Amino acid sequence: MKILVSGGAGYIGSHTVLQLVQAGHDVVIVDNFSNSQPAVIGRLEALAGRHLPVHAFDLLDEDKTEHLFATEGFDAVIHFAGLKAVGESVEKPLDYYENNLGSTFSLVRAMRRHGVDKLVFSSSATVYGTDQAGATEDRPTFATNPYGWTKVMQEQILRDIAVADPTLRFALLRYFNPVGAHASGTIGENPSGIPNNLMPFIAQVAVGRRERLNVFGDDYDTPDGTGVRDYIHVEDLAAGHVAALEALTSTEEPVSVWNLGSGRGTSVLELLHAFERAVGHELPYEVVARRPGDVAVSYADPAKANRELGWQTTRSVDDMCADTWRWQQQNPNGYDDA
Ligand code: NAD
Ligand code: WQD
């Protein structure tokens, strides 16, 4: 298939682009580089062993989006593009609603005009709101912050569009906590500023960019008191997209929802200790107050994806830490070193 990957220069998009190429698909990337750097493209091309067409523009620009669809005949779209920082979304809700909903409107309008019927959408465990433990896809969706609401709303918008045109095939993939990096250590997660998320923060402590990890609370109702999450290796997540895309070519369902997670929970301290094993020494940490809005426990029930996609996670938490550490060591300042 010829696939448009929106946000293909980003963390999850870049790893997925590579697996799509390896699975024999033709890939075209669109990204405005608002949260990624052009340097990733050269690295991707080196790994893919081929040129990758990239269109650097904002999907909110409907004319440019239209022109792209008019000049390339796509079979499917994988839509990663979006803003994703929970805290920032509370500060700048309008930016989040405008960017995340607007980019989806622009893409889906162009798809409809040009007869592109398959879309894989990046959703999130955040749509389960405060009810994220052992989540199955039939749970009610709601959110606790503007970022989360953009995902709930985009899911609903896509469902409504699919009711109006039953020839469409949409996959809503609800990711749990993506971490890790490509085994080469040449592409990985590259947060700008102070990382919001646990794994990149630990990696920056390990490489000496941060003094210590702040553990946000150790008085949760969990085995060691720290928050429990379902970490999924970005390579397993990327494989889930390839499987979902292939499933869309044969399903009768207009909208398919799949959780992408391992089904296992890991605490903050367990992840820290796994990272210490990868690095070979202890890492400094301090327990501080809980972070507002955090849930105690989040993990997927991935049975539906296991059954319907023939997909499951294959990489352990130790693999996730080893691969993150290789990326961080080789690129202490991310793509700024490129
Ligand atoms: P990322 O920020 O690394 O990648 C997103 C990419 O989209 C960036 O390269 C950015 O420049 C681009 N982009 C944003 N708005 C755009 C626009 N209007 N036009 C063109 N390009 C635009 O994020 P990621 O971690 O790779 O996440 C990808 C998707 O998965 C996002 O939709 C995110 O909400 C979702 N998601 C991420 C996580 C996670 O923890 N990383 C978890 C669940 C869901
Ligand atoms: C994991 C655990 C923290 C940082 C977020 C979004 C979610 C999804 C994935 C997009 C929690 C603790 C963290 C630190 C810590 N994104 N922690 N010290 O919050 O589960 O999910 O990213 O859809 O929507 O909310 O991930 O990595 O931020 O936190 O103790 O410096 O680590 O309290 O228990 P989270 P995270």
C-alpha cells in the first residue's frame, strides 16, 4: 500500500515508518516539525536504505493537504500528528483543540475527496479517564484534561463520519505507555525541554543531564506505593500499526478499536531499577508529592488486539530500558547531536 504517515518524523511515527517500509509499503511523511527535528529523516533513510518523501507543512493548511492528496494516490493514512503534553494542554487548551481536531478534519476531508478509505488513528489510554486498570475497549470514554478530551472527541468524530459513509474503515489504537527505541540506537524519543514522561527523564538522569529522578508519590494503593503503568516498547507499538493497517483491508467493521499494551503493570521504582540494570549502577531519586491528575494504576487488557490482529508485545521492560539507554548514550542531546 501507499501510505501517508502524518507526524512521521515524531517518536512513534518514525519507528512505524521504518516497519512499514520493511513490510513492503510505500511511505510518504507529512510533518510540520513542531515537535520533531528534520535530522530524524536522514537517520530513517539510512535505516530504511531508501529515500523517504517528506512534506514539511502544517496539516491545518487545508490547501496544502488537498494538493498532497491530489498529486499522490494514497491507499491509507496513519495519523500520528498531534500535540501530546497533558500539562501544556491545561495551559493552552485552544492550541490543543485547534491543532488536534483541525489536523484530523483536514486529513479526513482530503481522504473523502480522493477516495482514501483507510485511516489508523493514534488514540490513547487517556480516553479511559480515571478508569485505566485492566481496561477493555468497551469501557466508557472520558477525559480529565484537554489533551485527553481531544482524543475522546477525535474518536467520536471518526465514529460519526464512519456512520455517514460505511465504506470507510477506521482503526482507533489506544496506546498505553510507549517507551524504548530502535535497536540501532539511531532513532528514539527526543523530548524538548524537561521531559514530562518517566522513561526519558530516567534516561536523562542516567546520562547526567538531570540530577535525580523525582518520584511522584509513594503512597498509592500499589505494591510499592508508586504509580503503575503498562509500558510498551515502541517497536511493538509500531508492529501493532502494521497489523492494524492490514486488518483494515479485510474487516467488515467501519470502526475497530484496539488497545495496544502488554497487559502488565510496572511501578515507577520497578522501571527505575530495570534502568539501573541496563546502566550498571544505581541512579539517584527522591520521593516528592503526587503529580496532580495521575491515576494509581493503568494497564491494558490487550486480548482483543491479540485475537483480532494476531499481535502481541514481545519485548520486556529490560529490553525497553536497554534500548532507551543505547539511544540516550549514543545521542546524549537527542537529535541536537546530529
Ligand atoms: P511526537 O510529538 O513525537 O510526534 C507527533 C508529530 O506530529 C511531531 O513530529 C509533530 O511535529 C507533528 N505534528 C503535530 N502537529 C502537526 C500538524 N498540525 N501538522 C503536521 N505535523 C504535526 O509524538 P508521539 O509520541 O510520536 O505521538 C504520536 C501520536 O500518538 C500523538 O497523536 C499522540 O497524542 C499519540 N500518543 C502518544 C503517546 C505517548 O506517550 N508518546 C501515548 C498515547 C498516544
Ligand atoms: C508514568 C508514571 C508518574 C515522571 C502520559 C499521559 C498519557 C499518555 C502517556 C499520551 C506515573 C511517574 C513520571 C517523573 C514520576 N500520553 N513519574 N516522575 O502519566 O502514565 O501517561 O503519557 O496519550 O496520556 O498522561 O506517563 O511517563 O508521565 O508517568 O514519578 O518525573 O511515572 O507519576 O506514575 P503517564 P508518565
